[in-house]
Amino acid sequence: MDINGVSHYKKARYITEINYPANIAMACKYCPYCKGKYTSIHRVICVKTYEDITQTYEQRIGVDCPLEFEKEK
């Protein structure tokens, strides 16, 4: 079945490693996809999921975080 005149698609992935301190729990503030904006109030979002993480970015990861974490050794 053709979709928009294309019979098939190839896949590509973007993989990146994010390093964060091993002795503490991961939080959005260590992630390069965590971006803040200063308007009339300070807002922080995840640029991967567009989730508003203003209230939680310093303590934990967002609910919709797409990162896959390595198992503890």
C-alpha cells in the first residue's frame, strides 16, 4: 500500500548517551533535553516530549521520559 506515493520507508535512529552522577538518582536537570524559558515565570520543558517539568526537573525524571536507563552493575 502506498502512503503519499511511497511504497515503503527505511528507519533511522538517533542515539545519544547522557552522563549523570552515579551516586544520585537521575533527574531532568542533568539531561540536555531539559530546557528552561524565562518569561513572566520560569518554565522548564523536555524538548523530546514537550512535557512541562517545571515542578519536578530538579528531583526526578518526567512521567513521559523516553530515555532507556542501563541496569545497575
